[in-house]
Amino acid sequence: MDFENKKVLITGGTRGIGRCMVAELARAGASHIAVIARDKKMLKQLAAAHPEVSFMRIVGDVAHSEVLREAAARIEDEWGHLDLLINNAGILSAGPLEELPDEELYDQVAVNLTAVLLLTKYCVPLLKASKEGAILNISSGLGLLGQPFYAVYGSTKAALKQFTDCMRRELAPYRIHVACAYPTATDTDMMKKFVGREMESPESVAKRSLQGVLQKELHIVFGGEEREAHVKLNFEAPGKFDAIAAAHYEKRRDSSAGHKAL
């Protein structure tokens, strides 16, 4: 698989990792890119930055199912099929669960999980019409390792791992590859409160995630050997990882205070 002349749909493509993915896809020769985002002005700027690409600009909130249905319908009418779906949009509200406003709990589930399920559902017939379709879900390192004060966000991102495995096996007869990426802390608007912290660049995360799709990787895990070791420890001896989490409890509580990207 390559991205030359491919037709792509991405959510949250105007900022951070999503914007960098659009740039990477354009460099790789993707001919048509549909982007769902809330900011009409930023969508227009994104399209202007890549005149070589035919853009479909879809203004709307992925938490609203009608936006997702309309996106799939427009792609069917104008393109006839879809080669790559990237479920990238995500929001975050951290802090103790009992202090989290109900609406921020619901919103995270709606954007980070329900929208992914629905948009994928609507796009499956379009992907089946492709000669070689693929889905890339963007999870998080917090979806691999449950951490205090990120219960809702981490749970929605952990669900994407299970959804990825389910759909890859469900769509295997149709030659549709389904992969999931798990970035660590990335220098985007979502992490702007952590000025000075060492983070991955959104460009590197975008490039590595898309390479994973081309190489037919199943799970694209960032964070190196330490992250892989922690994931293994958490699976085999979760009590031991509890001790690691406990050692950083106060620091995690302090850093999660006011950590919102909605």
C-alpha cells in the first residue's frame, strides 16, 4: 500500500497530529483528503496550504452523528469509495473522577469513542469499495497504561485498542487493514500547559503512525523500550505497576490539575 492518489478522511485534521498527518499525506501524493473539524477558518487555511490536494472541507463536531453521516454520504456521492479513514479527533479533561463535570465525562466518551464507532460504521461500505482500504485509530499511551486522574480519557483511549482488534478481524476478508497508534506526550494544544516538558513532535508522531499503516503494523506504540516494558509489566503483574504509579501519585495529581483540551 502507498498513499499515491489515495482518498482519505481524517477527523481533527486542522491541529496538532492531525494537521501534520494531512501534510504528510499530501507529500506522499494523496489526491483527495476530507477533513472534519469544528473551525471553518482553519479548514480553509489547511486547504490553502496544500493546493495540490483536492480537499473536502466538512465543518462540524464529531460528537454529532449527523455530521458523521453527512461526511460519509458526501464521500460516497463525490468519490465513490474511501481508501483510508483516520480517527484522530480527541478531547481531554483530567482530574479526580468525583470532581469531573458530568458534561465533560459525556463529551469525552462522545468524541473519543462513540464518534469513532459511528464514523467507522458509516465508512465501512466505502472502504470495502476500495482496492486496498485501511483504518488508523489514534489512541494514547494512557490507553495502554491506566493512570490516576485520567480515568475517563484513558478508558476511552483503551477502548480504541479493543475496537481496532475487533474491526481488523471483522474486516479481514475484505482486505481492510486496521491499526492503532499510541502516542506519548506530544507537543500539541492538548499539552500546552506543560511548557518545558520534553515531548514528541506532532510531525514525528504523524510520520511514524502513517508509516505503520503502510507497513501493515497492528499497534504502533511510542515511548521506546521503557513504555514496552511498562505495558508488559502492567499485563503480567499489575500490582507491580501499581507501585510505580503510587510513586508518582502526587506529581500526577498536580500535573493533571486544569489539564483540559475540549
